[in-house]
Amino acid sequence: MFTDDFMATISIFILGVVAFLLFAAMLWYFFKTIGVIWRYNSLLAVTAVLFSPIVQVVFYFMPKDEFDKHEVELFKKYFLSIGLVSLLGVFAAVVIPDISSQKNFSVYEIENLDFDEVESLANQGNSSAQAHLGSMYDIGEDVPKDYNKAAYWYEKAAEQEEAIAQIGLAMKYSSGEGVRQDSTKAAELFEKAAEQGFSDAQHNIGVMYSEGVGVRQNYNTAFKWHEKAANQGLDESMLSLAWMYYKGEGVRQDNAQAKEWYGKACDNGNQMGCDNYRSKN
């Protein structure tokens, strides 16, 4: 798959090529029409060089003799090329800033921008900036803490499938900070982020399926999400897997597997995993 940056570069390159070709065509017909005007009136031709295309328009509509079909077409093509260049200019003025705003900034790049730069990008629709701006309002980084604004920007980014923002907004719906508390929406957002491979979201939606919060209780689905998160090294899900194996929830009861996952959590630096692993010996 092509990256957003690559597609933005290609789009701007194509616009540049089209602009060059149209401008070249405009210049070609400009000199052709100057030649036609010169044959009728050299002084008017010099004036046309200085004030084109106004003089060409005046000349085109003024009465004249022996203005043949070929010359008429030259003027029409010149006027058409000017119109197309103008339209392309308007199009570029709208599209290029939009393309630039969609640049795929890395987390490092976004985090090293100041508040005004992040806010500017967020207002242009950049989802990474919107997610980071939500986080800034959420924790009070370089701006007074404001859960309402945090939720607002998380939602803007979440609508563009920004997983970090989906997690942030899910946390807001879970706690009721900045939005009305809604466990169902929280679960929906955690699951969307989980499907994008984010282990924190996989763990959280696993817990919600285990406890039946915001979703119908389903140990099989809970096990699936905890397993995905545990395989990415999240020790909280390793503990959850161990417990599910121990209790036989969502999986066949297996003390050996329970002990193994407690051991993995311990190896990952989790004290509860170490304590439970020792208790199984």
C-alpha cells in the first residue's frame, strides 16, 4: 500500500505537470495572438505584451477586416488556456493545503510541535494532530486541562479511524469525563482500536467482554482479545489469560497453561504474575 506522504507527493507532482503544460499552452497562444495583432497594428501588439489579455479581448471584439477562421481559433484557444490556468490555480489553492494537512506525521513529529502548531494542523483535519490535541487537553499539557475539549478532538480523530483517539474517547465514555457516560460506546471504540492491533484496546475490550460491561458477556471473545494482547507482551492480559485458563472461562481449564502465563507475566516484570507463579509450585 502507498503511504499518505507518497500519495500527497504524487498528487502535487501531477498538479505541477498539468500547470506547466497549461501555462506553456497559454504562452504559445499568447505569442500567436500577438503575431496576429502585429499584422493589424504594431503599436497595439506592443500594448498587448504589456496588458494582455485585456488587449486581446478588446481586439477580438473590435471591427476588423480579413480576420480569418484560423485567427479566430487562436484567440479562442488563448482565452480557453487562460481560463483553465485560472481554474487550476483556484483548485490548487484549495487542494494543496488539504493534501499537506494530511501528511502522515509520526508520533515523534507531532509530540515535538508546540500547541499552536498542533492546533493548526488539527483544524486542517490532520487526524494525528487531532488525537494529540485531545491528549494535550486531557492531561493539561501546555494548556489548561479541559475534558470537554479533549473529548471533542478525540472524536474528530476517531471519526478518521485514528486508533489512539478511539482509545482516548473510549476512556472518556467509560469515565463520563467530557461526555455522558456510555459503556456501550466505550466498548465500540475499544473494539475498533483493538481491531487495528493496539494491545491496550485489546485488553480493555477483553475485560469488558469478561465482565459484560457495555457488551453481552462472552468469555470466548474475552479470551480472544486477551490472547492477542498477551502475545504482544501486555502483562495485564497475560494475567487475564492465566486466570481464564485457571477458571476455564472461554477456554478448556488448564492449570499448566495458567502457570505458564503467570510465569510470562512475571518475566515481564509483573509482581502479581510472580506471586501467582510461585503459588502454583
